[in-house]
Amino acid sequence: MQRLTNVGIFSFAKVMGITGFLLGLIGGLFYGSGLMLFGATVGAAAEDGVGLALVGVGGGLFVMVVLPFLVALAYFVLGLLHAVIINIVLYLAGGLELRIIDTANRIQIAK
């Protein structure tokens, strides 16, 4: 068995930030599309429809562009905190046992 005793703090945070960006991109597309559709619908029903529709479309585009970066930043910061906590727990617990198998050669590296 191999033993994991430490996690790279910035490496972990970087992976979390990229994950957050991808999730924010998906969420931004859904929320931005919904906001654009809602703005266009409300704008069509109102007297000053053009102004409200533009606000809805502009807000939707804003959400699509900004949300992935905000979520990535939040995930990065929380990833930093999480990695520090993981390292403390790994130290106190004596590490985490892992079994790693080399699938290319079909041999077990650690016993």
C-alpha cells in the first residue's frame, strides 16, 4: 500500500477552481438563458417592452460571462481552505492508505 500524507494546497485549489469554472459555465448558461427568456417575455408584455427586454437580455449575458469566474474564485478559495484542513487531518490520522495499480503493465505496484 502507498500512503498519502500530504496534499499540495495550491494544486488542490487550482483543480477546484477549474471545476468551479466549468460548473459556473453550465450554471451561467442555464440561468443566463432563463433570465434572457424571462426579460424578453416580460418586455413583450409591458408598455415599454424594448427597455425591459434589453435589461433581461443584457442581464442574461452578464450572468453567462460573470458567473463562471465568480464560482471559480469561490471554489479556489474554498479549495485552499479544504486542502489545509485535509493536510491537518492526514497528519493527525497518519495518512491515507492507497492501493495503486499500473494498468498499462497489469502489475500491482504496491502490495
